[in-house]
Amino acid sequence: MATIAAAPPYTDVRPQAVDNSVWSWLTTVDHKRIGALYLVSALFFFIVGGLEAAVMRAQLMRPNGTVVSAEMFSQLFTMHGTTMVFLAIMPLSAAFFNFLIPLQIGARDVAFPRLNAFSYWVYVLGGLFISFPILFGLAPDGGWFGYAPLSTKAYSPQINMDFWVLGLQILGISSLAAAFNFITTVINMRAPGMSMMRMPIFTWMSFVVQFLVALAFPVITVALVFLQFDRFFGTNFYTIAKGADPLLWQHLFWVFGHPEVYILILPAFGLVSEVLPTFSRKPLFGYPVMVYSGILIGFLGFGVWAHHMFSVGMGPIADAVFSLTTMLIAIPTGVKIFNWIATLWGGQIRFTVAMKFGVALVGMFTMGGISGVMHSSPPADLQQTDTYFVVAHFHYVLFGGSMFGLFAGLYYYFPKFTGRFLSEKIGEWHFWLTLLGMNLTFFPMHFSGLLGMPRRVYQYDAGQGLELFNMMSTMGTLVLMFGTLFLVINLFKSWKGGEPASSNPWGAATLEWTIPSPPPDYNFAELPQVKSRYPLWNMKGGEKLVHETTYAEEKGRHIPTAKELGIVMPNPSIWPLVCAFGLIVMFSGLLFMDTKLMVAIATMLTGSAIWIGSLYKWLLTPLEDHH
Amino acid sequence: MTATTAPTTAHGDGHSHGDAPHAHGGGHYTSLGLDSRKIAIWTFIGSECMLFASLISTYLIYKGRSPEGPFPHETWTNPMTGEVFKPILNIPVTSASTFVLLMSSLAMVLALAAVQNRHVPKVTTGQKILGSSKLWLWMTCLLGIGFLGCQAYEFTSFIHEGLTIRTNLFGSSFFTLTGFHGAHVTAGVIWLFTLLAIDYKRGLQPEDATIVDIAALYWHFVDVVWIAIFTLVYLIK
């Protein structure tokens, strides 16, 4: 047996004539198209968030910078954090959830295709809602964790924080709807034979993430409802004079906020766990342990929140407990690092750009992880909290971790998304500039932080030894911008003119590589029968045989349409978009609460009528035509 | 690792390799043989547990922290005016409304059973009454509305006695918690009326049992949450 049993039957790269009208994109319920929408929107917001950071770095390049005012600087750091967390990294992960989960488990779509479209539209409209105000200098300015009582009317009387409170509430709806959808998809849409322990590791990590979303987001929803009520209806949840606890917000926020950290990193871990085995030509080392450690990270992630609050003085017992749980969570994370290294060990390594980003994640994330473990010790944390040392730490895990993993996934899966490769040559520039820029930006922050530079200050004085480190960080940001420019060029060039890719150009092992690139709308002509964890690798008797296809051998083969195969596809629907729009209108009404009460009520009623009406329309229309 | 084959190669029909049961959710293959909507409602309920857990925890954390009344279980004299406020919670009325809500869950169970057994012949009057999905859906709705009526009475009488959502910490956390629960009951009533409308239009058939079932799961969940609220807010001093 030279290769696996048989070549995939439908293999061609150029799909049938596809409807690409704007209407078809507005009404799409296809998980692959929604994935593409997520990808483009999230990359847009990634660039917006990056530019916000660039302005901050320009301000901090020299002591007593005067590029922006203190007020603008507050808006910039608030929006940089909010944008990167909620509008860039989470949706970039969502792009991969959408595109990959159904393909990896052998499904035709997600469990609820229209709900999936709804999640996207709520996200993108909510993202615009929260981002637009910065153009008018009205953006939220209370930091990305919006500590109350600082964010209440008494201390933030302007409209700025209203956008933040309402915007996050809107984005939460999107994430929750997606979580219910993907949990159901993974539980119930797996192809025959795709048992839980045969699922690709990316799907596993995404599955864990959906539980974190489903259980953590309601907590911030409640915290935001209290803040919303305090701001708009005069309740007392965060009014200290009325007996409120100044730590209530911090507890609720971080009960959400710490699982959120794993919501950001686990999808990237999953992607890297796909990339490393393929480019090492070895199965992932310790697959079950990788699964269990992912679950354990998710579980422990709910028990460490107060390590964000050591400086508030919770007392020795609380400090000790949260310090221990924090150290504990380093164990499953460390297990993952070692398993990746063991995966690489003795493999036939090919250093593609995807692989480089993957390997860089292992290194960079480890550095961020080590500075993270330092914070688990309360006495050390008291020195580091609210300084640039913390900024350095979480950029190593979020940029060096999450973003590197997502970049690895982007280079690896772009051929599957589009049928065309990203250029390796331009990708090299992107990778090396990003790696260099990232370290040049964030490594010096360890030092400026330990020298005592607080985060979120808009100016610092000369003569404190901070000049060199800040100059280095700003130069690093410049390098990062050039790196990102190469990514943008690469995406544009390859979208239309990239080298065409075959169905399995990397010689990968999982189900998504058995179907054409890009996949036809129905994904699988027949539901696959899964018999192992690596359906495309034959590993019997220690012999590794990989079915790698080339474009030349697949070119020109006919890919049947869904109609020819007799597959009933879900009908497109505009109602998820209208419903999402109605929700945004309803929430916007609250913005006028103080100034024009009647306008506020009218707007909210109109919005409610729109979303409830379209929800009924959507639910009472069957997904598919009768067959 | 086991030997593998390319999964999409033609295996004839897709039914012969029964690793998982081959069953239906709207005519589609599902791994568990369950309707996906049923799994989704359970994940939704799991998420809602965290929502109410956060609301209830906040209420409990803030219990007794408010420097000024009125209070739920204690008398309070306003030091400025000398006005005396009795303990504000009206346990007898709320006990009655709790009973009403519990009975609505019973009606909901009977409504679902009636839809599932639509085609079972009914002879006696008792069988006909038990087999009427319209009757039991109406019953559930009316009991739900009865509960909401009690809540409306409770809220207005509190406001008359001088406790609003703005008055103190107790008012804020009490009205928000019970108001959220009331909003959930309201959504449930609207949901049930929608099912009733379908029942009048074309009759709910045993094939429709899933849509009644998920509404029922939601309804029972809201009911269970109320038992927690009633115990923690009203009964425990």
C-alpha cells in the first residue's frame, strides 16, 4: 500500500461559479463564508487596535511627549485593550471556529447556521458601535477593565463609558450565541466514528473555550447590568456612600476576566497543535494529555481570578489560596509546552512560515508564562502590578502566544480557505519583522516596569532611566507595523493571484484536508466514516505514509454541485442581520437616557420591535426547503 | 493508531458503519440522535445558571451592608424624620405566588404530555381534559401571568411604602434580582403564547413535541430559580 486507501474523490481547486453579490454575503448562512467575514473584520480591527497602540508609543517615545492629550491617551489605551481582546483576537479565533470546526468533525455546517450569522452581525455592528466614538474624541476612557466606581456617573459623567458598557453588552450576546451553537455542533454534529477522543485538537480546544464563554460571559453581563443601572437608573451597586463594596466590580469582572484569558489563548494552542504535527510529520505527542490539560486549564481558569487583585489587600488566606491556584495552573500549561517540544523531537521538520510562527509561539509564550508565574507570588506582584512589567507579561502571552498561534493558523489554513497559498517569501518578512518587532517592543517593558514606570501614564519625566527602554519600545512598534504591512500585502496578493493549492498541500492528517480547497458549499459529498485520529495518515506498523496531493494532479477535475448530489442546502436569510441591527438600535436608545428621555424610549421601542419581529420571522421560516 | 482509510471515499450508503446511532434532528444525522435544539437549550440553561448565580451572590453579599432602610426583615427608624418602616417583605403573598408558579410547572408537564399523546384515543372526560394541549398551555400562561401579577403588586406596594430601586443597596439588589427573574417569566409567557398560536393555527402534533419540550425546559428552569430566590431572599432572615 503506497499511500492511503484511496484518493479523495472530489478534488479541484477552482470551484463552480459562485454567487459573490453583496446580497449573497449579507444573507449567507454558510459557516465558511461567515468565517471569512469574521477573518476580514477581525483583521480590520486588529489594524485599528495596532494604530491606537502606535499613537501611544509615539507619545511615549520621549519624556513629556505632546503628541496627544491626557484625555486622548486614556481613550487610546482603553480602546487598544478593548479592541484587541474583543474585536480582534476573539473574532480571529471565531473565524477559525467557524471555518474549521464543521470541517474537522465531518459536518455540513454548524448546528444552527442562522444563529451563526446572527453572532457575526452582532459582533461587527457592536464593534463599530464601540469603535466609532474615538473619531469624535468620545471613546471609552476607563481602561479595558472599566473599574467601578471609577466608571460610574459620579467619576465618568461623559457619554464615553456609556459606549463601553453598552458595547460590551452587545458583544457578549454575540459570543454567547456562538458558544451555544458550537457546543451543540461539537456534541451533536460529529460524523460517524468521530468519537470525542478522535477529534482534532483544535476542535477540542475550541470546545473547551465555548464552555468558558458560556459560563464566564453571564458574569460580566451581570456586572455590566449593574453598571448600566447605576449609570442610567440611579441604582447603588457601586455607590460606596450607600454601603456598596468597592471590590464588587473587580470580583465580578475578573471571574469573567481570567477565563477570558484562556478564551484568548486556547484556540491559538489548538491551531499550533495542528501545525506542529503536520510540519514534523509526527502525530501530536501525548494527545490525551493535551486534551486533559486543556480541560484542566479551562477548569482552573475559574479559580484564579483574584490574582488580579492582590494589591487590594484581601488578607493572607485569600492571597495564599489564589497564589497556589495560580501556580497550579502553570502545570497543565507547562505540560502543553513540553508536549509540543516532544512533537518536534525527531520529526521531519519543514520550516514553513506557519511552522515558524508555531515554534515562535512555544518560545514566546513560555517567556510570558514565566513572567506570569512571577505574579503568582503576592509580594512580588505588589512590586509589579500596574507597571510596565505587567504590560510586558500579557503582551508576551497575547501577542507572542495568541497572535502568533493565529498567524500560524492563517498561513496554514489560508490554502484551505481560499484555494491559494500565501506567499512564503513575503511571509518570511512578515514573520521575522513581527518576531523582532515584538521582542523589541515588549522586552524592554520588563525593565521600564521594574524601574517603576506605571502603565497608563501619558507622560514621564526625563532622568529616571526610562528614556532608552521607551525609545526601544517605540522603535519596536515601528518594526511591528512594517511586519503587519507585509501581512496585508501578502493577503491582497494571494487572495487573487496566489499559487493554487491542492486539497492536501501540506500532507496533513485531519478531515478538512480530504475535501477540495476551497471546500464546496456542502463540504462533504458524503458523511465521512472516521476510523482513527489521523484519517489521512496511515501509521500501521510504525510506518508513516502521508497522502500529500499536488495541484497539478487535481487540476480540472469536476466538483459536483450540491444540486447534482441531491444535497439540500440551508436557504440564505436576511433576518439574522435585521435582528442584530434591531438589537443595536435598542441598546443605542439608552445613550439618550439623560438628555432626551422620549427619544430614548422611542429608539428602544423601535429597536425592540425590529429585533423581535425579525426573530419571529426567522424562527417561523424553515431553514431548508422540504425534500 | 489504527489503520485508516480516506473518509470520503465511497462507502455506498452512509448507514452501515454504525459507530453512533443514526437518528434524526429535522431529518439530519446527529451524533447523539438527539435534536440539536435540545442540546442548545441545555447549554443556554447552564449559562443562565451563572447569570442568576451572579445576581443572587450580589444580593447575598450586599445583605445587611446598607446603612439605611427600609430593610427586608428588620424594622428601621429613619433617624432624620423618626418615621418607622416595618420589615418590607410580604411573605404570605409571595408564598401564594410561589405556589402559583409551581403549579404552572405542573400545567406545563401536562401540556407537553398532551402534545406527545395527541393521537392516543380519548374516551372519558378525564382523558379529554388531560389530553387538551390548548387547555394546559392556557393554564401555564395564566398561572405565569398570575405570578407576574403578584410581583407587580409587590413592587408597587414597596414603592408606596418608600422602597424603590434607587433608595438603598437592598432596593437596588432586590429589584434587579427579582426583576430579572420576572423578565424571564415574561419571556416564557410570550414563548408559550406563541406555541398556543401555533396550536390554534394547525394543532401541535407529536412531531412538534421538541419545540414544546424546549419551552418546557426553560419554564421549569425559571421555576427552579424562583425556588432558590424565594428561599434565599424571603425565607432566610
